[in-house]
Amino acid sequence: MRKPLLTIIFVLFTCLQLTAQAPMIVPDQIEVAGVKLKLNNEAKKEVEETLDLLTRSQYHFQLKADRSNLYMHFVEEVLRREGIPDDFKYLAIQEGEFIADAVSTSNAVGFWQFKKASAQELGLRVDNLVDERKHIIASTVGATKYLKRSNFVFDNWVLSMQSYLQGLTGTQRSVSDKLYGAKSMNITGKSHWYIKKFIAHKLAFQDFVGDGRKHPEVALASYEGQGQTLRSVSQKVGVDYEEVKRFNKWLNQSRIPDDKSYPVIYPLKSGQKPVAQNNRPTNNTGTGSQPTTGKDKKNTSRPSSSSVRDRYGIKPVTGNTGVYPEIKGNLRNAYQPGAIKVNGIKAIKAGPNETLQTLSARTGVKVRRLRKFNDIGERGNVRPEKYYYLKNKRGKGKVHYHVVQPGETLWGISQDYGIKLKKLLRKNRMREVEQLKVGRVLWLRFIRPAHVPIEYSNVIVETKKPAAEDRLLNEVEPAKEKQPDIERPATKTVELSIEDEVYIEPRKKKELKPEEGEEIITHTVQPKETFFGIAKRYGVEIDDILDWNDLNVMEGLQIGQELKLVVPKKPVEEPALVMHTVQAGETLWAISRKYGVSVDQILEWNDKKDANLALGEKLKIYTTK
């Protein structure tokens, strides 16, 4: 009798193990906040791409899940009390990643990423005493106010969610009136990316976050602190003052205001019980909630690192910040033709002291074709240790969108995704290369429709200082796979197949010091010139221009500003005289760009006192082109 029983147990265990190891499949249909969403193949692919990014690093996925579970009982209670669908708890992960003082590049702050004006409009206090955007309960109440106000218009929680990013008016302009009150929606490639990103977050975290799940060693509780000092509260709850202070960054002074309820958040470790408190205020942001015990919940176990890996097939990658560029092949021989592919296109790595001419000789690809394949201008050149395509880039990206990160340029993004620069401009309705604002959403596969305005997504500013939540989690259970101090903007990492190698290439600051064959020149900024245009003209990197001149890309350029540049020496050529006949509509600036000279030079050569031109006027141009 025992043998058949053991056989059955073994078969069941094997089936469960196989189920756990199966990768997550994006369903054809999913319900979000009471609305049935039907996903076509294109939408499913986009969700899969985001899901891959969320779950690729086992360590970061587990850390985010644990951090979310510290706060989730507060969020669930507020949503339940305010009549907001429970699914919106995953939006909190998507927005602020449950970091109290998270700050985006657009100055949105806190758990739900509010700008100051928006927060105050929703009744949150933001001043020199208190910043309720950093308070988990108060900020969640603020978010529910916005969502309820929006849903009063749409009667559709999914559209209300979309308006959380776009604003009420923006969503009204971009969606059909037929979707108001709809209980089912078709999600396609043209549907808003923010909704597809949310679907990925729900699929990634729904089995690991909320509904009574909690860390076995630590939890967060609240204690009413109205009118008290933070130090006195720390003594009453028996938690070190500095630790209490770290979890209450919403308070900008030592004493808690007495105008309304202000729950103080504090940690409980190793099975500690929350401190009982009589006559607790319940007005405004006050809450009588304590950490959920989870005794009545079906699944209270915290997923282990191995279970996450088994479920998703995750293999952590050091410093992973995205999937592009995809570099595959024999990276040790990346300097040799035929050794690697970048984004599936034949490519090569430029060696030390490399030029377009030497790269052409090594690869057999003509210089003019190298320029074409890599969008390099006539005066541009290659940079050592960078990757360059040996075949045409594609007309569209493999993914739909890219959110601009600090320091990125259009040319760099076009290289990263293997998309032609002209196509990238066209898809984003840009007539010419321009300086990018951090957080801008670039379209990579399709042309942004004319009725869809330029959008910006919050890009949370990375900080080297660990968040209070992560510090607490690592104290009670140090992460086995924690990676040392990774600065996201400074590294590019790709995930490769088993037989390939992983290469991490940090950017090194280049000094204003010419090497052999180089010289220092001074460039005077002309009207309408950009960092990108100057970098492309001289074949240098924007980052190097910024370093050499101690500049910030967000401050822009001023006409007449002088820039120091290290550029390759050019052979001395005798200037040739060209007589240019002024055409209708031409300007001196346009003529100067055409011949690669400055406006001042044209004025001097032609003894002109101003920039006025006459149709048919003859101009002397001395050029070495």
C-alpha cells in the first residue's frame, strides 16, 4: 500500500515542479479593475518585453517584492476604505517602487510620484514642515482622490489609470467616447503603453505581493504621533530614533504637527508585536491598521529566491539595465570582422587609434558606407572601443518605446536599438536632431500619431544611498546575490545565450589632453547648434564635450559660447575659393552650414557689415571641403 502512495506523491511533486519552472505566459485576456482586457499578439509581445525586464534580475525582483510587501497592507486598506479596485496596488509598484523619497527627473516625489502642485490640489500637505507625498498612507489617500475624480468622468477604471499619467484632459483627447463606461476593451499595439506596462506589473507581482503576504522577519506598523516629537514616539514603540527617522522622511522637523492625524511608521523585527494605542485618531490620514498577520489568508508564504527563478527561468545579470543593445557572438574577438552581431546586424568594435579609414581597411567596407550604416556625418569619425554596424540598420526597433535616460542622445539611442537615425526622427515627428529631455517617450516601431502629444514618463533618479526599506531588509536577511554599488547610467549590460559572454563596458571620463594625432581646438557655438550637432561634426562624444567644458547637458548652449574640444589632427589643405550665388530664402547661417565655415568668416571674406542678403548676390567662400 505504501509503494503506490509514494509513487503518487512523487508524480504530484514532479508535476508541481514542472509547473513552477514554466515561464510566465501572457494571457489572451486579463481582468483589470473590473474591466476585461483582450490582448492581441502585438500587445502581448509588448507586455512580454516589459515582463522580461521586470523579472530578469532575480535579486532586484525579489528586493522589489519584499519592499512592496512591507507597505502593501497600508495601501490595501486605504484602497478598500476608499472604494478603489484592489488592482491599483500594483500601480504603486509601477510608480514609486515603494521608496518613500523616490524623486523623478520631472521632480515627481514619493510613493505615488506627485509633483508639488498636483499633490496640494489633492489635499496633501507639502511645505517646510511636512511632505505627505513621502507618507505611505497620506499619499495613497491622495492617489485615490485623483482616481475617483477621474473615474467620475470615464466610469472606466482602466481609462482612469491611463489619466494618472496623461491627465484627465490628455486621456479625453486620446480615447474614444465609446470606451466611457466600457466593461471590456481591446488592447492592441496602438493602445497606450502605460496600460500595457501596468499589465506586466500585475502579472509579475500578483503571486508574490499583497493579500497577506509578508516578510517572515520584519514588518511595518503605525503609531499615532499627532502633536508629539519623533523621539518620544521612538521611545514608546521601542525602536531606535535614527531608524524611525529613516522611515518617516515625510516629517521635515522634530515635532509632529497637531492639526490632524499623522501616523508614524516604524519597523517590527523578529516577531515583535505592534504597540497598542488607545483612542487613536481616525480622521484624515489616520489609520488603525497594524501589519496583517495573514492567518486567514490562503497564501502567506514569502517566495524564495529559487521559486522566483524556477517560475520565470530568471538568470540574474550583473548591472542589468535593459535589453538593448543586444551584442552576441565571440566578444573576445569583437575587434575582428564576422565575430559579433549587434541587434542581429553584423558589427565590429573599433580598436585603439581607430579611424574610418583603418576600420574600412580591416572590414572591407567602404568609408562612405560605414558613414551611412552608422549615421556619421562628413566631418565625423569613429571612437575607440565603440561598436559600429557593417550593414544597414533597420527602419524600426524591435520594441515599441524607449524612455530617455540622463545623458542619452538620439544618435546613441539609434545605435543602441539598431534603427536608422532618420527613421527615428520620422517616427517621433522630429524635423531635425534636437536635444532630448530626460523622460521623453520615444516611439521606435510606429510613427507617433499626430493627435497623440509628446509624452514624458517619470524617470526615478538613481542614488547611491540605499533606501531605508532595502537597508532594513538586508539587515534581517542579507541578500545572497547582492551586487556591489552599480551605477545604472554608467554601464550597459546585455543578456546573452549560454554559449556567449556577458560584457560590461563602463564609461571612462576623458581628460582635455590630446594624444598622438590629436589637437585641442576652440569651437564657437553658432545659432541653432546643439550638443549633438557639434559632437557629430567633430566625431566626438557628447559626454566628452560636457566633461572637457564642465557643462550640464540640461543647461543647453549659448550663442557665442566657446567650447574646448580634442579632435583628430587634419592634414593642412589649401583653401579653395568658391563663389556662391544666393538663392531665394537662403540665410547666412544656412550657407555657413553648407560649406562648413562660420558666419563671421563669410562676413569677413565679403567685407559685409550685416547678415542681410540679396537674391543673386555673389559670396566668396574659402573652403577645404
